[in-house]
Amino acid sequence: MPIGTLVWWIFLLGLTSGCAIRQGPLVHPEVVERRCGPVSTVQRATDQHLRLHADTEIPSGNTDVLAGRFSPQSQIIATSLGVKELLVQMTVLESKAERDVTAALQRLQVQQQISNRILLALLDVARSAAEADCEEKRADQLAELLREERDKHIRHLLLISIVGDAMIGIVAGGLNLAVLETAAAAAEILGGSVATWFGVASLSLSDEARHDFRHQRNLLQEVWIGPKESALIPPSVWRHMTRPLPEDPEQYSLRESLIMRWRQDGRLGEAGSELEQRRIALFFGEGGSYSIEDLRDRAAMLELLKTDVNLMSQDLERLMEEILLQGHGKG
């Protein structure tokens, strides 16, 4: 085969490969942009009603009556739910319930209000965790699609490199047999250059694999900014995340400790680096051009958020158990 013909075939293979690289992955819009948040953002009427009961209809009492009856963790979560006064009222009514039927009925009413509030908080936890999980899966799914597309292109380039190198070897060998040493050396140099080009192209694909990824409802943004009231995270969950942690010497909140863990895990890049500035704008904005590593780090951040939200259910269950134990003890 004439060397000019060989070069022409390798050029065509490289051109075809280059076109494939520039096309990018074919991702259906619904895969990337599916809805994760609630369909409606109407404020819950029952939440307003229960807060009214907790704040105005039940008279204040001495919270010291809770000591020895409810654990510190249960008292803290009761404060986050806005039902600590109800808890005090229920405890006071317990001492009268044995000899006063009216007090016993009032106690049951107060307990029902607390139970309703705990149930709604559990639903809030499930809702917030589900949205974080959905957003995490969106990022993971797109990262996997980009990885598969990148690997397909790499295999394509490697195949072209192997075939081209073999063809050059055949030509060089034939030229050596024909005692055309200069032409053989040129063919070998050409083959090495082609193989090197394809190798470099395959390595650069990891940087070129990007896709536009949008997240108008951005849970990570809420955590990063830390508004007094969250527009995306239910009030009970948000109060739980923003209250100081009693076990923390520095009295950091769960929200603040979450941000610190993101930084420690390197999800935002090195402090003060260009990567950090780019990722802060990307992760905590409405979206943009994401690489595979960007998507994986965003998914990992959402996984930590989901875990912290889910842990709130343990405190809620503990409070409910202690309430039931109090009632059972009086029975």
C-alpha cells in the first residue's frame, strides 16, 4: 500500500473520530431535567394551625417539670417543633389526670396535638430526604451517561490507534524489505505520531465530557446561604438544621457542620482556588456546564445532606416513645 494512501485512510479515521468527540453525549432532556421538588408550594394550613395552638392557646409553664421525664434530646427536638410548651402542659396535667376526668381529657387532647405535630415533622423529613435523593440521582445518572459516552470514544480512539499503528508497521516492514530505509523510517515516525495523537486525545476526553445541568430548586444553595427561613426546606427540618448543636464545643449548627464536611472532603476544591470559586458559583447557583467530577461531587454533597435530614427522624421517634411511656406509666 502506498504511504500516501495509508496517510489518507488514517486522516479519515481521525476525522470521523473527531466528529464523534465533538457531538457529545445524547441525553434525553427528561433524564436531566425531571422534577424533584413538590408540584405545589402552598403553605401548609395545618402547620399554621398547630403553631397557633402551641404559641397562644396553651399557657406557659415551668419547663423544669420536664427534667427526669424527657431526655435533653427530646426537649431540644420539641423546641424545634414548637411544641415544648405543649409538652410542659401535658406533664402538668398528668399529675391531675388520676383524680380529675376533665384534666385527663385535656391531657389526651394536648398529647394528640403533639403527636400530630410529630407525624407532620416525620413527613417533612421524608419529603426533604426524598427531594435530596432525587437530586442526587439526577447528578449520578448524568455522570454515568457522560462516563459511558467518554469510554466509548476512548475505545474508538484506541482501536483506531491500534489499527493505524499495525498498518504503519506493515508498510515500514515492506519498505525495509525493499531497502527503502528512509521511507521506512518516515513511516515509523508517522505511525508513532499518529498513535501519540490518539493517546493524547483519549486522555483529554475526561476534560471534554461536559453537559449543561440545571437545578432551579437548589437545596445546596439553601444550606450554603443559610436564610432565616428556608423557601425549600420545611420549617421543622430547617429549625433542626440551624439550631446550635449542644454536643458541639463551638456550638456550630448542623448546617454549618455540613458545610465544613463538604470542604474537608474536597467537594469544593482547595480553599481560595479557581476551582473553588467556579464550583461555588456552579453548585449553589441555578446550574451550568458540569463535568463528570463536578456531578459526582454534587451528588456526594446531596448524599450528606440527605443523611443529616434523615437522622432527625431518630429524635422524633425518641420523643414519641417517651411521650407514650409517660402515658403508659400513668395507666
